[in-house]
Amino acid sequence: MLRKKSVPVRDINKNILKLIRDMEIAMKNEKGVGLAAPQVGQNIRLIIVLMDNKNVVTMINPEITDRSDDTEYAEEGCLSLPGKWGQVERFKEIIVKFQNAKGEKIVMRLGHFNARVVQHEIDHLDGILFTDYLNDINLNNIEQRETERL
């Protein structure tokens, strides 16, 4: 499921709303800052993100419409790959359009950490994992960290 491209959400119905609630609970229980539907076995274009460590934002059919030329590296992990971390390059700023749970069309300009989380979660919708961005040195560091924890 994690390597498949997700299909658009066509109808925001009671099943989608229940999935959103379930995803919020799962993300909070795991102390995550984002979760994509494929991570919970649903191959649809739906993510939730914790903005500024305060508010959970639901993004249905999110699409990045613009991005800055500037990028930055930061350490990322993933609820689907527990214990694995790596330095990933992401765009510093993005503009993302999506529908919220009420079906309203939203456009947001996001920077730094919020932009990073959204990029990471949208990657899940396209079958991409953060480890796909890591070079051999970073991959070795992940493996070394795992060995050191054992």
C-alpha cells in the first residue's frame, strides 16, 4: 500500500469522515505530526497534519501548486518506519491547495516545518517514502542507529 499511487477522494461521505477521525486518533496516539491514508491501509488522497504543533488540518486531494527555489535539510522520521531517521532536503516554502472535511476549497502558503510535514505526507500519496531521498551515507546512518539501539 505504501508504494502505490493513491486515487482522489471523489465524495466526502460518512466513511471518509470516520476515517479522518480514526486517523486523528492514531496520529495522536503515536505522537506523530502527520499521517496519510495509505499508512492506515486506505489508498486515497487524504492526509492530516498537525500545524504548528497545535491544530490538526485535514487535506483532501492535496496538491502542491508552487514551491520556493530555496530548500533546507532536516531530520525526518515516519510512523510507518519506526526508529528510522534521516536528513531530507525539502522546499522551504510551498503553496498547497486542498479540500477540508467540509468540502471547502483551501489554499495555504506554508513554510519550514509545516511545509516539510505536508511534503512528506503528500509523498505517501504518491508511493514515496522519505528514505527514497537519502543518499548512501544517510542510509548507512539509519542502519547504524538501528544496530546501536539493539
